[in-house]
Amino acid sequence: QQQVKQSPQSLIVQKGGISIINCAYENTAFDYFPWYQQFPGKGPALLIAIRPDVSEKKEGRFTISFNKSAKQFSLHIMDSQPGDSATYFCAARGAYRGSTLGRLYFGRGTQLTVWP
Amino acid sequence: EAEVAQSPRYKITEKSQAVAFWCDPISGHATLYWYRQILGQGPELLVQFQDESVVDDSQLPKDRFSAERLKGVDSTLKIQPAELGDSAMYLCASSLGTGGRTGELFFGEGSRLTVL
């Protein structure tokens, strides 16, 4: 069962354009929604994260928009650069004590290619 | 900057052989995770430790996989016997805790396993 659904699977954007990746979740027992960036042959690295009591968070060219009622959140990359070409994963973290506390559930990933 | 160390980076083995992966988390991080990432997919949790205790191993195929964190610091993940379907990236991650800012996960660069 996929706890977090991510789309699109792949995305091609021209340099300077806006990249948008969407995620949706079913379970409400999540307290933290991070985005990870992964380059080939490397482990995922935290890019930006948001808590469900905030509707938007911006860090430089990266913005997370969060819609709690729709159970959706998205990553926007403004002024996309070739160096942004990587795989992006959204995730949701379990909030309740027990086996799911702290556990991250990942989306399947979006492979972003930014053409120069 | 402190990092999660993993070894080996790459491992090629034949079916039915035993393999082992090692992880050294960031110093002071009480929570340690092993994730498996199949090519083209997001990481999936195999096992979660809090200090030396297993918190969640519900997704660990216990007939062939084992994990330990004897002194609550470094950890070993073992597969015996390896099967073709085990080919994947094995990622170790650690965090200070499981909630709030302490729950931010830091990933190692992973161990790429190829089973022939």
C-alpha cells in the first residue's frame, strides 16, 4: 500500500522554468512532510520540509505548498537550473507512538531533467 | 560536517551467498534506520532501531534478513542467502530522535548490491 503518491514520474523543464512536483497522502497520522533530493549513486539529502500547520514554506528557489484539507502537498522549483537535475522524493513522517513513530513513507520519486 | 558512513559502497555477489552491510550513524543519533531502495522507486523501511532496540522490523524479510545494533551505535544488516530480487541500494539513515526537528533523517550514501 503506497502511503504517499507522487507525480509525475518524470519531468523535463527548460532552464529558468518552474518545476512542479505533486504528492498526496491518505493517512492523517503524519506530522512532517520533507522533500529529498537524490543524485545518481548518492543517498537522499533533505531539501526542504514543512509541518501540517503551515500552508507554505519557501527556501531560496524551493517552495512547498501544503493543503491539509486536500491531503496534498507540492514542491515548486523556481528558475530551474541544470544543477537541479536529480530525483526528488516527497515523504511523510509517522506521528503516533508505536512502530510508525518517526518512520518516513516515501513517494516513488520524480526524475527531473533541466535542459540548458 | 558529520555524516552517516556506510560500507561497502558496492557489492556484487552470487545468489545464495551471504552479504553484510555496515553503518555508522552520526555521533549521538539514537535512532537508526535501514531502508531498501529498488531502482526507480522510493526508499522503503526495513528496520528501525532506537538505541540498541528494534522499534519496527515489520517489513524485514526475517527468513533471510537480520539486523543488529548491539551497542546502540553502529549497525549491521545481513542477508543470507541472497536472492536475485535483493538487488537494490541499501540505505542507512540516522536521527537524534523521532519527532520534531530531532526527527530529521540524515542518509548515508548507500550500499549498492547486485546479486547475480
